[in-house]
Amino acid sequence: MIYLKSSVGIEIGQDDLLVSCLRSNFAGGVFTSFLRIAGYRDRAPDEVRTELDGFFKRAKVSRENIVLGIPRKDVILRYLDFPKEVEDNLKQVVLFQVQSFEPTEEEKLYYDFVLLKNGQSAKKLHVLVCMIRKSTLDAHLQFMHDLGIRPATITAGSVALANMFLGTQGDGRDKTFILADLRPGGLELSVLRNGAVVFARETVKPDEIPWEKLLLDEMENAVGKVRMDPEETIEGIILAGEASEKALQDFGEDLPGCELVSTRLRFEMPPQNKKLIQEAATSLGLAYSGITRGLAMRLNLLPIEHRVHQKRWAYIPTVILGLAVIAGLTGLGVHKVFQERVLVRELDSATDELKPRVDRIKALKTQAENLEKQAGSMEDLLRRKDQNLEILEELTTLLPTDSYLTMYINNDCTLTLAGQSPPSSAVDLIPKLEKSPLLRDVSPQGPIYTNAQTHKEVFTFTAKCEK
């Protein structure tokens, strides 16, 4: 069988490594191989590496397109709302916000974000930010390096599972689902709305609590958090994970609307792999992320310096080679002389037919490179002239390290700045802000009070910007 693209998903579980291989052909995805490496944390790296080497050898797949799934406990998800006006500089605004989340200067965060579909307000930007501590991700990367693995993409396992489910449902991105990943030690519940994860939470399962009660409690909590509209309905409760089949049997008819994720997927696979879909669901979702372009949420936590960039036109030789192989196979069984003549005519015809397409692709490549250069120049120009970015950079310099902003609004050069600072220091910020060449008329708006939880002073200032 000829495969156009292959991907391997590796899920880092609590005790086991789960590895799945998904390949694509003209008909769709093919789930070809699965491997569970039990107790990998307590085994020698060389032993685990040997098992992985055997998997890649048996699956006859390269290591160029590996997607690594990070456990939910290592990932920080934040849902942020921004004014519509910052859309052109969303990257810089998100970066500023992520820096405010960093606990210390030494403990940095790797992050990526995706702009969510505006289901409630067209005046705000809804952004999902996925973050991980640098030290945590570096430890995972080092462990993978010891196993001979260099991932092309790193993302949260639950996000990959949601991407696979949404990508195989047709109109599923316009509906609301509950996706639960059930494992022996607990579950991770996600709420999918408008083609994105709007809530995610991982919970430990005590032995004395049945699955039905735990799932109902988590669903009730999730529905309360996402504030569903009165007319909004949950389209279905989808169960994944190795404990899902047993849990569904225990539910019986007490929890209607539940179904296994395996009933929703339409991948081709050998008969022996059908019984593995539930436990392989997350790793399969990771592999799905590696061969699919139109993901609902494309999040990659791998630092830029570790990524391997490949141009789209790099796949052209593979496509042309595939066409040539197909043309050659059509002539099998025909008389040798006749076969040679037909094959020569077909190859000549295919070459002539493909030549205009190749020429157009080359022209598009040149045009794309020129547009990329122009976009880079425009981006540099906008970055220099963007007033909001200059003010945010100035505020980053002026504010002490123990003070930070929680709100920034620029309404026609009238600024509203809100934030927190150590006790008895908020008033001292006004002279510092007045010294800025970009600000004037800095004054407090309302009283300054102390936050009972953080014990910091909460302030709100207004100011004018120098046009």
C-alpha cells in the first residue's frame, strides 16, 4: 500500500509510554501500529530505547514526524480576553501577559496560543494560551533525546485528542461535547465548544468512588464553569482511555448519551488494532496532529530553535514519484514490448501534463518568497510605529519587578492602567510613570486598596499618551 504521509504520536503517561503510528493514503487515515511500554520510568533508558527501535523497525516508519504529548499536570492552560483593538499586535500582547505569569526571572515559560472562535462577543478576542515551565519541558526533551527521539511537535495530550475528535466529526465544531479520558488513576474532562477546548481539568479517582459519580460531579463542575446558554445543549459525552469500556458497562442506562470515541473514528486498521483504539486514543490523536493541516487548535510548545521547518513544496517529489509508480503498475501483465511502448507514452504524457503544474508551483514559490519578504518589511514598520507596543515596552521598563499590570486599555490616547504592587508603594508609581516621555497627566482613579489574598495594593491609574 502506498502512503502519502506518516506520523508517530508518543503519549507520556503516568507509568507507561503509549506509541501509535497513523499513516494517510488516498482513502484517509490508517492506524497501522501501537506499542505500550509499561513502567518506563523504572526501566533503564537503553532497554526502553530498544523497544522503541523495534517499533519503528516493525512499523517501517521514519522518525521525522513525531508528535510528543505532555501530561495535563505539566501543562498550564489559560483563557484570556483582549480588546478587539489589539488584534494586529496579538503576539506581543500575549507575550507580555505570559511574562506576567512567570514566577521568577529564572523560571521561564514556553508557550503557544490559538485564537478561539468568538461565540459570545465580537468586541473581544478569546485566546487559549498553553504554557509549560522551561525546566519541565527541558527534562522531557532530554529524556526523549536519551531514547533517540527528536519530536517535531510538542503539545498537550488532551488538546491532541480533542483535535482528532473534532476533525473527524464533520460539523462537530459548531456543537458542544464533553470529552472524558478515563484511566485507572483518574480522568481528564474537557468541554469542547465552537471547535475548541473551553474547559479542561484532571482529577484523581479514589477507589471508593464509582466512575459514574466521579464523572457526574466533574460534568456538573465543568458546566458551571463554562456558563452554558439556556438553549445550549450537550451533543454527546465521549469516553476515551483504557478504563472507558469498563466504565461504560458500569454506567448501563443510568448515564444516557455516553459513547466510546472508537465509535466516532473512521480510520482503517488491521483487525487486531480495533480493540486498542480506546487506550491508544490520545497517542492516536497526537499522530493525527502530525498528518492533518486543518486542526481546530494547532498548539506547539516546542521552542523555535528546536523545530525543523519544511516547505510545503518539499512534498512535490514524493507526489510525482507516487504518480510515476502508479503509472508503472498499470502496465503489469502486458506483453513486454507492448508494455514498454505504453509505459513510454504514459510517462511522456504524464511528464508533459505535470510540467505546467510544476512551473506554476515554482512561480507560486517565488511569489510566496517575495510576499514573505514584503510581510517582513511591513511587520518591522508596524512594530516601530505601533503606539500600544511602545507604551507596553515603556511600562515594562518603568514598573518595578514586584509590581505588575492586570489591565491595559487605550481609548483614543486615554489610558487606563490597573495592577498590583507591594504595600505602600502604589502611590510611588505615579512619579515614575510621569517621567516617561510617552505618558502625561498620570493620576489615580478611585481609591487604592489592599488585596486580601495577595496582600498587595490594587491600583487604577489614568493617563494621557503623548501623540
